[in-house]
Amino acid sequence: MLGIDFLGSQFWPLLILLCPLAAFVVQIFIGRFLPRKGDWVSLAAIGISLLISVACFAQVLIKKDPHFTAGFPSYQWLTAGMFTIKMGILFDNITAIMLVVVTLVSFLVHLYSVGYMHGDIRYSRFFAYLSLFSFSMIGLVLSNNLLSLYIFWELVGVSSYLLIGFWFEKVSAANACKKAFVTNRVGDFGFFLGILLIIFFLGKTEYGEVFNALKMSRPVDFTEGWLTFAGVCLFMGAVGKSAQFPLHVWLPDAMEGPTPVSALIHAATMVAAGVYMVTRLYPVFTPDALLVIAYVGGFTAIFAATIALVQNDIKRVLAYSTVSQLGYMVMGLGVGGYVAGFYHLWTHAFFKALLFLCSGSVIHALHSQDLRDMGGLWKKMPITFVAMTIGTLAISGFPPYFVSGFYSKDGILGATLALVMERPQHFVLAIFGFLGAAFTAFYMFRLIYMTFTGHPRDEHKYEHAHESPWTMTVPLMVLAVLSICSAGFFSGSEWFGDYVQKPESAVVMAHVPAGAHEAVAGSEAVHEGGHSTEHAAHQYAVILSILIVFISITLATLTYYHKFKKISAEKIAERLKPVYNLLYNKYYIDEIYEKFIIRPVVRFTKLCSRFDSGVIDGAVNGTAKATVFAAFATGQHDLKVIDGAVNGVAQTVIAAGKGAGMMQTGRIKNYFAWAVGGMVCILGLIYLLLLRR
């Protein structure tokens, strides 16, 4: 298969994109009439996309060119004066890596869903939605310009809305999909504004043209302040899609969808879209914009990790874990760890998909998501136990070195330390990073111990628990292997860094004032950390991260592992009850939004509705009633007076005509009688006149 040149023609990337779309069309229209309700159509389509993606990725690796870009032409779509919109495909090393991540996770989720969703009344529709989601994500990855990126960005939002609310008969699922959709619209507004600013100032949409215009011929009025503002607006899209604070609230509720959806959304697909967008548009972000990105990501990482410490729903723990890990990725990109941040997206895709599918396996066996109903399941579900333990070691950044999460987290922490060593005033970023790592290891081993070790807390559910079918366990085993070997078989992130290199910042431009060049260059040096500073920071990060992970695992073991339990979590929660309640209730962010945003907005909309119905509609309806009355009065006047007068004249004429008709009988004797009578009347009149004289 590798004998085919998959990078020599647009046909193959287009086939990767169009296969899921074709599957969606088939499934949505005739899927329910096909054998097995057409699940094999969606599975085959994403399987073809995966095979081609892997083949393209292999050929990219063989080329060993960090600056490789396939020379696919763009096609003119719209033209308005001097402004032209072109559509095309961008296929480079980043595209190849993301395609493997998206198609592989999607394929495994499709396969897992065959067992998990078996018997669902809308089985074929579920696979149709999965195909639509895969098509949208692949299109987002292949886009070569800002407008097509935005189009597929919104398609991802629509398809995730359909998947999260798939069980729409559940009120919680219906509310969750609406919450996800509305929350993402807030971030997407900023994202679209950022795109419009770039188009307004540069008149370009293709990535390469935008980057070149910023470097070589940026308009004088597109100052660095405007560029920073545009970059922050673009990042707002990532805040929504990648669930960064304060728009993180939709992601934990998204678990109301089926567990395969949780894995698809929380692992490498929808939530990774924001991180991918920042990676792809990295040259656009100024140092100030990157600093904003770093602080938002760092705060999100520790904020979500503290919430995950006390949650009892297995999927909710993993959901807040996802928010925290996304914060790590964003912080890594913000501090200049371009390779480390994107590498963590790669490793996180596999171990987080693994963890969510393992949780789905547990839920499928136990019919419960509450950790307090679990315990001792390693005997009943050995494959799930081993797979989830591997995923936990990976996300915790546990050495030995072949566990992928160790490398990607170490790279982010090293980049953060490099920035802090150069600019100590940002030391809080290092605190965010290392405390987040400590909390991650603690809550993940808490989850493992409460789920699989000790004695069963619910004997009835434990007796009926069993290992999942092969369609569910095979994806677990594949992802477990990938959670280990995605580190590159003991080579860590070195192979990744050879193919993903930090692009030159577009803030080094002709129109930047002379003094600003030095500031920009200094900022770039800080972000790179300098070779010696970066090396030293990496060494410190390795030592500190290993130490922190072991301390956290030890504390989790002493607190939750039944054989070594020395610390009572219940007593600590009781002593620190205000803190515990604060974390358990997620800092009351949802309640704050409800009280200060949602309710005022609802009240305002109700007021607007009343104003509309009472004043606007009242005025309109009053005018209508007055018009109807005036029309009625006018009609009556026309009918009674005008028509009455006209009809009266007509009736008089008719009566006169009838009278004349009585005289005109056609008989001579009648005429003679009328003549005699007339003469008598005339003579009588003359006589009367003569008498008066």
C-alpha cells in the first residue's frame, strides 16, 4: 500500500474527508433498512479514512522533512472586487499527525459503539451522527484557510450537539447539548471576530498568505495592539471548544451523552480542535497574546484538577481531568512550548480515549457511574483494569520513560520553567503546572483504587458485573498499547520534535518599529528559553515531576488503597468541609452563571417579551382595531348615506318611470281621458287665477 504516492494528489486527502460524509448520507436516509442497521457502513468508511491517514503519515515520516507541505492547488470560490476567497487542502506534518489521531480514535469509538449501543432504538442514527462528526473534524484539520476552518468549526459544534443530546428523552441530556451549543457560541463569536479583523486588515484568508502578509507587508494601521487583540479573539474560540475557564462548564455536562461520545469529544476530537487551531495559527499570536493564553491555560489546569479531587461520578472525574489536561496543552503553547503542547495533544488523545472507554466498560458492566457503588472489580474485569491502569499511569506522567504522558507533561513543565527562569514575575505559571500534575496523579489513582480494589461496596451489582464483549475490549487493548508506544518506543518526544518545529513568529515584521524588533526578539528568546536555560529547565522539570508524582501516588495509596489505608478521606472532608463543599460544587460556577447571567437574561427576555406583547403588539393590534372600526364606519357611511342617496335617486327615477309607464298604456281612450283631464286642470288653474284678481 505504501507503494502508492498518497501525497502526490488531492484525491487521497479528499477521500479521507468524503468517506465519512458518504457514510452519514447513507445512514441518515437508509441506514435503518440495511443489515445490522448499517453500522458496518460507518465503520468501513472511517476504516478507509484511517488506512489512508496512516499511509500518508508513514510517507511523511519517511520524507524526514520538518518543513514538508504537499503542493496541492487552491480553487477560487468567491470574488468581490480585489478580495478573493480560495478553498483548498493543506497537508503538512501537523495535518498528517492530526489525521491519524482523529481517524484512529474515531475508528476505535465506532468499533466500541457496536457493542455499547447494541439494541438502542436509534442505533443507525447514532452511527450517522458519528460519521458526521468525523467528517467535520477531518475537514477542520484539512482546511487551508480561515473561512473553511470556521465552516468546519461550526459543523463540529452542530454534530457534537446531536451526539451529546442523542438520548434527548433524558432532560439532563437535552439540557447538556443546549448548554454545550450555547456556551460554544460565546467563544465562536470572538473567534469569528478575530477572523474578520484579519480579513479586514490583510484581505487574506489562506494561512500561508496571512503569515506572509504579517511578516512582509503588514498594513501600517494593523498595529501590534490590533494583532494582539485579533489573536485573543481567535483564542476565544479555543476557550469555548477546548473548554478553558470560564467557558469550561459545558464539557463535564457533555458526559450525559453515550460514553462513546464522551470518549470522542473528550479525547482527541472536538476538544482538541481549539488546541489544534492555536497550533495551526501560532505565527499570528504576539507575545502578549501568548501570555494571555498561558495564564488562561495554567489556571484552567489547576482549577479543574482541584474539582476532580472530590467528584464521585467516574465520568465526571474524567471530564474535569480533560479540562485540566487541555489547560496543560494551552499553557504549553502559551509559554512557547510549541512542540510540547502539541505533543501532549497527541499522547492525550490515546490515554484519555482509553480512560473514557474503560469507564464505559465499567458502567456497561455495573449499570452505575458512582464510584461509591464500585470496588473489587479487577477480578471481574481484568482487561479493563489493566487497560485503565495503563491510562492512569500515562495521564499521571509516571515514569518509566516509555509511558507517553511522562514525556509530554515533562516537555510542558520544562517550557514553563524556562519562561519562569527568564522572567521570574511569571512564577505562578510554574505553580499552576506542578500543582496540576500533583492533583492529576492523586485523583486518577483515587479513581483506580475506588473502582477496582478493596471489597465490593454494592454486592448485588458486583455479582452481576462481567467483562465487556470483544468489540469493547479490543479498542481498550489497542489504546493501551498506543498509550505506551506513542512516546516513540523509548525515544520520547525526540521523533515528534523532528517533524513538528516551532514556526517563526509573524510579529517579526517590516512595519514593527526599530525598538520593537529587540523586544520581539527578546520575547522569542524567552519563549524558546535559550538552549542552556531550556536544558536546565528540562532537568529540573524531570526531577520535580517525578518527585511530585510519587508523593501524590503515595498519598492516594495511603488514603484509598484498602491494604495501606492510613488516612481517612472522610475525616479530612469533615474538617475541611467548606473547602470540600466548594470543590464538590465546582466552585459554584454554574450557580453563579445561573444567578448573575442566566436569570438576568431570562428576566430581560421576559421583559422584552412583555414589552413586545404589551406595547409593540398592543400598538399594532390597537391600530388594527382602530383601522377596522374606521373601515366599518366608512363602510356604513358609504352604505347608508352615499349609497342611500344614490339608491334614493334611482328609486325615484324608477318610481317616476313606473308612473309614466302607467300613463303610456297604448290605448286611445286612456290618452283622450288624460288629455281631457289635463285640460280641466289647466282651465281650473286659469279660473283660480282670475278669481284672485
